[in-house]
Amino acid sequence: PILNDLELFGFGIDIEVGSPPKKYLLLFDTGSSDTWIPSHNCTKAHGCQTSNGYNPAESSTYKSTNFPLNITYSIGSALGKYFTDRVSIGDFTVPKQLVAYIDSNKGPIATQNASNEFIMDGIFGAGYPAGSIIYQNFGKTFYPFPMSLWYSKLIPEPVFSISFEDSNKTDWSGEVVFGGVDLSKTSGKMVYTNVLPYNGTSVKDFMVSLKNSTGTKKASFINTQPFSIDTGSTFIYLPEVEAETLARYVDPNATLANGFYFVDCSYLTSSNVFSVYFPAEHDPASPASNKSMSINVSISDLIGTINNECVLLIVPWKYRIIGNIFLRKFVTSFDFGQNRIGFAPL
């Protein structure tokens, strides 16, 4: 099961590291490739909210490396060191998985409320190898855990999928499937779009093209734009000009304040639909095809509240990201074998 964490508005997954195994709750993040846990030296003053630190001396299967981890996210950062050890999730175990322990951390994980029932210990990076810091800084390639399962012949297909049930509380209401897709949860067919290569030959993360978006009227981008499909991000993020265009298509009177577009609260019950259009998956039989596919959510699903005021959860930012406010409405398939992402409505 996957934790629906309402404080971080993210997805949490339990993993075990070491021999004997020690359990950690990590933020499931398709927007990064590095998995890290707190070291035993990381205190609250350094951004670690739990006393659940990893001590290499306590694991008989620990192997050190000479590679430091210095990672920066859109919000936050972490400093530590890579190592290999036995890593398990559920019934799956990789005996020599490369992960990292961190000695300091800044960002949402560092500022969690320590009195909460569930505290995220770190990040579970589920992206592509080329998205890792060890590859970008040192040219070293490794397989993140989902890919390790495939190359170790532990799963039947090179894919993982994630889904959530609607819940208004923090609970274990989600599911990740390694090696397949649970289509029993879907109310429609799975549609796919291709993942974009970042240097012409390899793939860095789960990034796709977005052709345009619609609210009650059509709002098109000048050109097809790349978007990261990121379970580790909360909202839909766009450069400010594009975000404002969409906000005003939802509510012509939307106003930007404190990083959010405030809208009329009548949109909490709106029956209008917000559609996102992607280029359809490449068809070898029709290479020149320009077909599109769309996925849809209700406008009301993209409205939140702050101090009894209503905000649109499309946020101005320097990156283009579709986060889990949108993904919560779908079974999302991350197919790293065919380099495609699929969406099927719940």
C-alpha cells in the first residue's frame, strides 16, 4: 500500500534497508532518481525529523562508495553519500541496491510537523538512471529500484503503476504495482504518450509533451511543451504567463497573491471539465501521425481552500510539472521498457 500524506500532499512508501532490515517511510517521487534515507548523524537541526537514522556499522550487507550526494530539488536539497545495501519493498528484495544516506536536508521533508502520526524519512526516487546525481556528476550508471527489479527478473514487465482512492485523511489508501497495472481500478481505457529523450539518445525523467489545455474554452500553448509527470510534486506548475492564461480561462476574475490564483468559491462545485492534450503514442505504422489524446478532470478537483478562500491549484513556477493533484484521478503507468506513460481514469 501507499500512504496518502495530506501534510506533504504526497505518496509515501515503506522500504527496508540493511541486514537486519530497518524500515523507512519515503516520499514516492517519479521526478527524481535517487533514493535517500537519513543517516544516524542527521538530527532535527539538520532537517531530519525522526531518530530513525541509518548506521552503516549496524548492517552486515553495507558497502561504501566514494561518491557524495549533493542534490537540489525544485524545493529543497540534501547532502550525503551513496552506498549499496539490501533493499526490500513488500515481497521484492534487491540485495545490492545503490541508495544514499544524508547528513542534512532542507525543504518540505525537513519542515514536517514532528507530532504527526506519519513522518517521511526521505525520498524514493523512481525516475530514470540518467536523472541521478551520480550519473550527472560522475558519469556512473545504476538502476533505480523499479528498474533493478526488472533487470533482476523479479517482475514480469518493465513497468510500475500507481493509483489512489479518494480520501480526506492521511491513510494507506493508495497502491503501487511493480511489473504491471491494476486495470480493475479503472473506469476507462489506458491511453499512452511517449516519454521525451533529453539528449537524443537516453531518457532523463518521465517527461512528456503537452499540446494544450482547456477549461471552459480552449487555451493553447504556442508550441508543444515538455512536462514532467511527477508524483513528488503537489500541484500543476507552469511559467507565470501560461499559468495566468489557464487561470483566467477558469475564472476571468482570478487574482494572483502569495503564489496562488484566488478564484470564486462557486468553482468548488463546477461541472466544467479541465482537459490536457498530449501527442498520442508513436505509431510505427503511421510515423507522420499528429493524433492527440486527452485526459480530463473536473475543474472542481483543481480548486483548494486557504483560510476559507478558494485557490486554483495551477501554480506559477519556473518548471512545467503535472503533480499529484492531477494524478490522483488516474491509474498512472510508468512504462520504462517502452518509454511511455499511460493514464486511465479511476
